[in-house]
Amino acid sequence: MTMRFILSSVAALFLSACATIPAPVSPAQTPQTATVRIIGLNDFHGNLEPFPRLSQVPVADGKSEQAQLAGAAYLASAVAEARTQNAYNMVIAAGDLIGASPLASSIFLDEPTIGAMNRIGLDFNAVGNHEFDRGWQELQRMQNGGCTQYTLRQPCQVEQPFPGAKFRFLAANVIMPGGETLFAPYGIKRFGTGAAQVSVGVIGLTLKDTPSLVTPSGVDGLTFLDEADTINALVPRLEAEGADAIVVSIHQGLSTEVGVNDKSCGGVSGALLDILARLDPRVDVVISGHTHRAYVCDYSAIDPSRKFLVTSAGYGGSLLTDIALTVDLARNDVIAASADNVVVQSQGRDAAGAPVPANPAFRQYAPDPQVAEYVSTYVAASREAAQRPVGKVSGSAADPGPATEETQLGNLIADAQLFATRAQGAQIAFMNNSGVRTPMNAAADGTVTYGDIYSVQPFGNTLITKSFTGAQLLALLEQQFDDDGFAQTFSPSEGFAMRYDMRRPSGSRLVAASLDGKPINPAATYRVTMNSFLAAGGDGFTVFADGTNVVTGPVDLDAMEAYLRAVPLRQLPETGRVTEAK
């Protein structure tokens, strides 16, 4: 970066997002450099408790290690330890703190996740796409607090009133109808005083494709701007306000083929690359997310003119990124930067309650007592609902699998949705596999609880049944395999079958589609059920927004519970309803 100049004529915009930590230093003792410790987080998704299963951590050379990971209380201890390295420190998250969360958080509208992050000491969070799952008005309630009800679920069930976030949401590229940003576009945190003062500017934003990833009503009236253009327009403003270091926190990310701390950027791919290639070189660090991958990439290995680090801490609080920026106080410039991902190994227990041995490859943290007590209050409040049995299935688990494949669990959901909407004339139901969030973990005897099905579908979508012509239905099916976004195959209900061939040109990849053995007739009319997210054109399936004779049915979880309760033992459906030509 070039020398920073503080312009006295700049208006004091967004001062509520700024903070100063005084640390008086006499002129004779003024240091030449100062180090700011930044703890990077992303994609926490309300994981208040440790993951229920051991996780694989890619380390190096294609190898991985297993460990019990995550949990807010353990993350709090890991963050606190990282803070001790430098008096100047801050915590920044790159979105999806909330949304698609386990029951203990989601059933309370993710209020406990906000409370946990308040206690961890988060400074800024860039909004992600899942922050909009319940609509932007509810997201503003997360920031400001209060008990105004914007969803079907009642707020403030445990804390009255809900206090809101002590940290600042940032939304530089999310524009309200009046032209202002939904939240402040950036914040500045200042450390020290006088000649020893260090100022860190943080630009926060989400991916511009957020509207295609959430229910359209949740972003109604909002405009999402280009990411790189938005960042580049704000860099001079931050310099003018005295920022010595510029951090971008963005909910967009990469995939890699290397370990969590390999700095080589080996095998990087993903939508973030196009943004990084256009970024102002004065940016020092990019904290990213969205892909749920963990990496530390020295981007200068790709483009020597852009000497910033690009980081991501995986998913769910399983890691944090420990970033150190060294600032030359005379030049007001970052002269060195380093980052490492730290594995947050928690203290797991097996099914009998016995402690699970720690993996010596990673540090094991003790839970922070204050955060642990806070989380336990919400876990206890959710336990009655979570432990209620809703039925039995013929398998111990059904893996959701990737979004590009039909799965048993997706087929089970589609069958349940068809079962629940037969009275509305439904003949076919489709489930988007990207909406299946976790495996359905049944007990040894096949028992499934409400907590199990809630974890699988935490969004609270309603079921919508519409009439489509056969021609519309075929056009909808083609959208699974077009080149607009990623390929995503539906899991369809029983009696429906389709075959596709990705070797064909886009628009002609659907080879065949049939219902009860009969080819779909373009001139006929079909009643189709989908969740409310898809019904509004979510995931880019715009044809779903068409259709006539719309009937709103039950909530997806109620449909699943009724389907499981209808028989003593529900057989998990086989796959094979969708086939690919080879």
C-alpha cells in the first residue's frame, strides 16, 4: 500500500462502526512498528454445540486427521488465546453466522448465536446469503434487538427482550430502495493514540448472487452490487479516513486441493477468483467464506501485483484463522502479513458419554465457562422439542450427499412432500438437494426425533403446489443441467423418473422424463409440489416461479413428521429415479 493521508475534510460517516482502544505511548518510546492480531471466522451457521461426529481435517500431501471439532464455548477459548498474542486485536467474520443452523439455535431464530458471538467478542460480520433466510427485516432485528415478529416463529422465547448484536453487521454492496446500504459498508477500529495509533478498515459484503440463493421475499426491494467494484470504490475512502490496513470480509470463496495451512494456493478455483483479480492492490487481507473450505492463500503467488492474503476457516467454528499484520507506523503501511488456520478441537464424548481421546495433532481447548453456561441454557430449552420421537426409518443414517446427485434422503423428503399434498392434487414433488443440510441420524432401532428432521431441513419452508404444463415442466427440468450456475439434480418423488446427458449442449441435456412410466406430455397439465424457496425461483430455478392454481400447504417439517408417523417403519427409498447417460 501507499502512504496513508488523513483528510480533515472527510465527513465522519459511519462512526458508529468505529472503535478506539487507547494505549498512550510517550514520544521517546514510540515504536517503529505495531502488530494487529485479527481472528477470522466464517460460516458458523449457528453451531453452538460441538459437531456430533468426528470431522476430517485436511493437513498436507492429501492426508487428513480426525478430531472432535467446534462448539461456541470451545471457539471462545480459542479466540481468547489468539487474542493474547497482541494487545491490538479484533475478530472479523465473513458471513453466514446464522441460518441453516442446528435446532438449538434455529428454533430460537438464531438469537443464541448472536448472544454467543457477543460473548466471544466479534467486532464485525459481513452479511452472507443465509443471513437473509428469514428476510432483511428480521436480519435488522438481529442487529438492533427487540421482539418484533417477522416470521412464523415467536422471537424472544428465552431472552426478553433480545438485546441484538454488540458487533456490527456490514453490507457494502446491499442497497436499500432509498439508495442507502442495508448496514454500514465498512467499519474502522483504531488502536493506540498519537503517532503510535494504528487503524484497521474493514469492508464487509456478500456475494452479488445472494438473491438467487434465498427466498426472493427475503431480499425484496434490495439491490446487490458487483463485489470488486464496491470494494474498489471504498478503498480510497478508508485511506482518507486514516486506515493503515485494509481488510475485506466477503461471503464468497474458493476451493483448493491442499491442506488448511498450505500457502501455495494449490488447485484454487471458485467464483472468488474473478473478484480477487480485479481488487485494488492496496487491500491487505481478504477473509472469505461461503464454500465451507479452509485455506490460507498468498495471492501474490497468483498475481505478484496483488500482495494480499486470502483466508477461510472452513465451517461451523471448526477452525479460526490467526492473522498478524505488522504496520510501519512512520509510513502508515502494512509491511508484513501472516496467517494460519487453527483447528478448534473440542472435548467430545461417545454414545455412552465417555470422553473421546483427543487427537494429539491438534490443540484441545477447554470450554469457556461463560459461553458454555449461556449455550446450555438454550440447549436445555430446545431439548424437549429436539428429543420428541417422530417415527422410525429403515437405516441408521441417510447421507445428504452432494447437490449434484439424487440421494435417498432427498427422495424421502420428496416422497413426504408428495404424501402431504395429495389432497391438493399433487402428482410430483421435487426436493433441491442443496436444501438438505445434514444426514438424518436415526437411533439403533431406527427412531428419528424432531431434532433429527429439524437439522436436515432447518429453514421452515412451506410446501407449495402449482399446475404446470408439460412443456413448462420439461423446461424446468432442463434448468438442472444448464450452464447458468452449478448443476443441481432434484431428488424426485416416487413414480417420477428422468435421464440426462451432460455431453449434450446446454438446453438439450434432458434425455427423458416420465411419470408412472408414461413420458411427460408437453400439452398435458401436471400438479407439482416444491418448497416455498423453490416456488419463488430459488437456486436459479426460475420456471418454478411460474405455474397456476397455487395452493399453500403445510410446513416441510410437519409434512415429514406426518409421513414418518403414517407407518410403523418407513423404508428409506432407493435411488435410481434419476440416471445419467454415460
